[in-house]
Amino acid sequence: MSIVIPAYNEEDCVDELVRRINAVFAGLPGYEFDAIIVENGSRDSTFEKLVAIADRDPRYTIVQLSRNFLMEGGMIAGLDRATGDAAVIMSADLQDPPELIPEFISLWEQGYENIYGVIGNREDNSLFRRAAAQTFYWLIDRMSDTPVPRNASDFRLVDKRMYEAFNALDERNRMIRSTWGWLGFHSIGVEHDRPPRFAGDSHFHVFTTAGFAYRGILASSFKLLRAFPLLGFALGAISLIAFLVLVIQALFFGVPFAGFGTLACLITLLFGLLFIVLGVISEYLAMVFTETRNRPLYVVRREIGRNSTGRASR
């Protein structure tokens, strides 16, 4: 079993994280594990603590990235180095409880290849964050071309065949949660309550998370682009009907008003819609530009541990 864990400014969590992972696998004597912890450009002592852990326990490999490549960059760097018959992906803040891993493994033994956590109660989230999460999952469910189960998290176990298929994808713009659905394989969710962070501060930022969600939706679907012709036909039909009504009204009843206000409002409305359309198209063009320049998804500064690959980037 390979354990993949991105870690960013988690100096207060990593020792407890390792203790609990070791305890879980001490209760699974039929399984060996190695852990790839990706230090994602932290500004605290996370890396130094991880190096000390790797010195004590050779099952741990530490990958230090050159800067913060966000949660997804850390996950991709870890999965590139996974070697187990299956890989568990989890966060370092212990909001993904390691004690669920035996249940994931049990379902994997039954033939499931993608066992993902489904968040029930979010104990430390504000009303705003819960509402934002529900809105996001509703949108991605409606927009995505592949299934994204409601409240599914990145915490999951994936079979080796699945994560190798994932690693073979070379796209730069992706939402990992929807990519697992696109890959298929036999999947099942395990509902659990998400506990508060073990220690430290949340890395949640409204605008960063909103931008990630927006780009993730665009990367998962072309439905917005396909909606524009329908919007154009609808506006054209409404304009034609309104024009005919105004012509008939002018012929039989005269012109009831000068029409300046109506024209100004209509022009403003159409320009607003135009800029919305252009904004979405611009996002897609930016994503195409990102793909064509082919920059790596992450850059490695150094690796420590027996599973070090020497790969600097992908």
C-alpha cells in the first residue's frame, strides 16, 4: 500500500499523522506500506520534521517541491512515485482520518478499485463554507461530463491500474475529483464525518478556492460553450417577437414612448451577456495556452528516502 500525502505548513500535524498511520498498519499485518509525503513549499519547519521522520523510518519518502503547487500538484507528485498494489490519497491535517484505511482496504479486497470518502458532517466548517461546498457540488454535478459524487473528497484508495492510468494522462488543466470519474473502474463511497484540523490554521481562501472550483468546472465540461448557441437563438427569438410586437403596436396605436430608456437597457443587457460569453471563452483559451506551453505540473527541489525517483518534474 502506498500512502500519498501533500503537506503545506503542517509542522504541528506531521508527527501525529505518522503515529496514527503506523498504528493503522500495525493492525494490518498482512500489508506492507510506504508513504510519500510531498512537502509543498511550506514556510514553517514541516520539511525539517519530515526529514527527521524519514531518517527514523525508511518506509517514508519525502519529496520537497520548489514552491507551493497547490493540493493537486502535491497529489500528482506523490502518485508519480507510488509503487503499491493500491494507493491511498489523504491530507496531512488529519481531517482525513487514517483509521478509515482498513475499511477502504476491505472494500478493495471485495473488488472495488476506487474507494472514496464522502463527507457527511463537517464539524469545523462555517455556514458559509458548507453552503459554498453544496453549491460547488451542485454545479459540478450539473456541468461535468463525468460523474462527481456529491460531497466526495480527495481522500480515497485507488487500485494500481487506476492510478497508473491517471499518471499516464498528460493534461495540465484538470480537476482530479472528476478525472477519477472519467477513468471509470468500479467505485464506491464511504461516508464519514470530517473532524476539525488536528492543529494549525486552515489554508482555505475564498478567492483561491473559488478560482479553483471555476477552472475545475470548465476543465470538466464543455456545456457552457455548447450553451452559447442556444442562448443566441433564444435572444434572437425574443428580439424578433419583441420587434413584431412593437411594429404592430406602432401601426395600430402609435408610438407610446420615445424608447430611449428601453434601448439603453437592452444595449446594456446585451453587452453584459457579450462580456460574460467572452469571459468564459477567454478562460478556455487560457487553458489551451497552458496546455500548449507544456510546463510541468510540479518541480521537485529534493527527495529523501528509498523510493526517491530522481525525477525533477512532470
